[in-house]
Amino acid sequence: MKYRLGTMQDLDGICLLIKDAIVEMEKHDIYQWDEIYPARSDFEEDINNKNLFVAYEGDKLAAFYVISNESDEQYNNANWLFGDSYYVLHRFCVSPMMQNKGVGKTVLTHIENQIKEMGYDAVRLDTFTKNPFAQRLYRHHGYESRGFADWRKGRFDLMEKKL
């Protein structure tokens, strides 16, 4: 797997991957993403802010993710345990064609190592409570729920892991 900072040249592939992921999630009655969020403009902003990273397997976009120190005010609903030295994982998406092959685990391990190398002690994220696949991935990776956020699509677990 090759990892790098995302560029505007990746944008069409990212948007296509999101569309494919939405179709796959909806096959499992998971309705967390739609035409409103995440939008192309979100990814453009992430790329401009140098927060979006891509993972390629050969010439195929396998996954992408955003890491930053930004979080929604709903993150204040959590009882965080690991202080101020954290980074937040957003919009982590694995290509449906790469799912069930260990790619999610591999990329998540890479993300955690990247954040640790940046000098942070913990990772925070939110995950849709009605997405059993994401819930299982994060819980198996040692993330623990610290509270909940309620957004337009429903309830999300606010999760944290000490690195």
C-alpha cells in the first residue's frame, strides 16, 4: 500500500469511491452518507488544508482519510480521557472493492502510526451507531466510546484510543 497526501488530481477518484461506498452501505441499510455529506467541496477543502491522505494499491485508490485537529462542537458531549494531545480521524473510507481483505485494518494501523509520529498521544473519531462494520473495525482496534453526537443522520459514537 502506498500512502501520500491527496491532491486535486485525486478528487474525481475520491468522489467516485464515495458514491460506490454509499451504494454498498445502502445495500446493508446503512444511511450515514448521502449527496449532502460528504460533498466534493468537503474534499476540496481537505486537500487545500493538506489534511486528506490517499492509499493506493497499485494504481487503484484503496482508501482515503482526513486527519486534523478540528472537530464539531458535538465532540464536547464526550468524556475524553486523553487530554489535549490528540488528532481527529474524519471521512475514512475504504473502496467497496477492497473491503473484507484487511485493507481497513491496514490503513487504520497506518493512520494511527502517522498520528503518533506527528507527536500526538490519542486518536478521536465518530462512527455511525448503525454501521456495524465501522463499529466492529474500531472496537477491534481498541477504540472506546466516550459519548455520543446527534447529527442529521442520527446518533454517532464518539470514540477514542490511546496510542
